[in-house]
Amino acid sequence: MSLSHTAAEYMLSDALLPDPSSSRAKGLRLELPSDRLLKFVTVGLPLLLVSLAFAREFSAGSQISCFSPTNFTGKQSAYTDTACWDSLIHHGFDAEGRAITKSLWALKVFPYSLLVVAVLMYLPYLLWRYAAAPALHCDLLFIIDELDKSYNRSVRLVQHMKKIQQASAEPEQFWEEYERARRERYFEFPLLERYLTCKQHAHALVFIYILRNLLLLLFLAATCLYLVFLHLNIFFQDEFSCSIKTGLLQAEPHIPPLIPCKLVFFSVFQIISLSVGSVYVLLIPVVIYNALQLCQWDKGLLSVYEMLPAFDLLSRRMLTCPLNDLNVILLFLRANISELTSFSRLNAVSALREATANKEDIDTVIDFMTLLAGLETTKPKH
């Protein structure tokens, strides 16, 4: 008997979790994987394509080619290209023969507009980082630490129960006292449970998270509409008629009224706009999915901790409307599951609990560890 008791003591001592290291606070992820992917794509894609466009501009030289008259010198042709690129105004005629003008300046500012798009896509991330991440970091650090401590307290309680049972002369009296203590909730540690209950009535994190996704959705839709506008109005016109008869050249008779020009970079801008627009359209359902995650509870994580005698947030039906800070915290706890050491051990216990034939004999991790400690021979069957 002493050998089995010694083995049980060693087993329970090994079940205790080590003290958390200081690296836990630095290793917490304050962004969901899907949000991090959205940030990299929405911000990085326009920056990448703009850098490619600028690299082509610097390597190819002039972005416009005008067909100057044959009597123009080289300097006059260069001046024509520069003047038409600076103006970017198309001169034409409507169906009734009236002269009309159309500005193509959106083509010139298109690379810079993509820079503005990248900055706008970064704003929701800045909002989350400075308005919600500090409070979320404190919440996660406290909750993860308390969950691991609750597990350790349960293990220590098993160790104490084992010693009491060994010293007890009447096993039946011991188990009656144990059942009474459970009914009167002597085993509970209410700090974490009450803290999570308070988070059910807070809505700061969920408001900022929904606002972040709404802003991102708004910027994605606005960018797609902007690109559609460019394609319908400008991106099908790579050739235009330019007029350089302005200023000192207005009275020159040898200068034709209109000079045909062609945009060299036109196909590049079309590919860039189509790439950005198609990717952003595909990202809109991802943003909507991220926001809809808050419409249901992630009960898988909390249900594992239901085995602890100090934690019954689900069994007491305290989970109400999911649009609160607690649901946001649960999502980020799931993303930081590697920092929650006790979850993997309790998850293994839960799997063994499901595989146990007499499930009525195992209600909590206390019962399971009691069975492992060799006390099952004295526990009465229900």
C-alpha cells in the first residue's frame, strides 16, 4: 500500500504546472490569425504593386508617347511629351460635333492613390492596437494565469484529499463529507468566474472589434468602387488627343491643334487595378465572417474547464447574448491556446472521461485524479 501511495504522490506532483515564465506576456497574440492575414494582404498588396509600378516608371523613362509632326525637332518632341503628360487632358468632339475635354489626371495620381489606400487599410489595425490591445493584453494575461492556477489548486486539493482519505478510519464517512463539500461549493475559487461574469456585461472590446471590421469593410468597398469608376471612365482610353497651343505657342501657325498621344504605362495600371480589386472583393467575405464570429459562443474552451470544481460558468447558464467582451476574450484565448498550459492536460482528461465506461463515477477532474490515486476501491458506486 505504501508503494501505491508513494506512486500516487509522485504522479500528482508531476501533474502540477510550473510557474509561468516572464516570456508569456511577450508571447501573447493580440490579433486573430484571420485579422493578421487581412492586415498583411490589404496593406501589403497595394504597396507591393505600387513599388513595381514606380520601378517600371523609373526604368522605362517617359510614361507617354506623343506622335509629333515630322517637322518638329527633337527638343520640340520632348517638349510635346512633357506638356501633354503635365496636362493629361483629352480633347475630342461629341456626337453633335461640339468640342469637349476630359481630364485623365486620375491616371497620374493612381499610384499615389494606392498609397492612400494602404494607409487607410492600416487605420483599423492602429485603432485596435491602441484602443483595445492594451486592455485585451491585461485580460488575457490574468485569465490565462488564473486558469492555470485553478488547475494547480485542483491538483493540490487532490493531494490533500488523498492524505485525509488515508488517515480516515471510515471511508464511507469520508466520501459523504466530500459530497457535502461539493454541494455546498467549498471547492470553488470564485475570482476568475466572477471576473468572466463581469466581462459579460462589458462591451468596449466588442465595440472596437466590430468598428474595426466595419471600417475595413467600408475601405474595401470604397476602394473597389473607386477602381470600378476608373475602369468605366478612364481605364479604357489609352490614347487621347492633346493640345499644346497654349501660352506662347497659341499663335504659332505650324503647330497642329491636336496631337495624338498614347499612354505607355496603361496596361500596367490596368493589371494593378484588376489585381487589387479582385483580391479586395475576395476579402470582403472574410471580413464579414470575422464579424459574425461574435454571434455565437466558443464553448469548447470553457467546457473543458467545467471539470474543475471551481468553474461552472456554463453549467449555471451564465452565457447569454454573445455580443460582449467575454466572447472576444474567448476568441483570443483560442488563438493563444499554446500559452494555456493547463488546457492540453485537461483536454486529455476530458478525452479519457468520454472513453470511461462508468461516466457517472467521474464528474470533475477531482474525481478523475482521485481514481488515479488509487481511491476508487473505496468510493461507493452510484
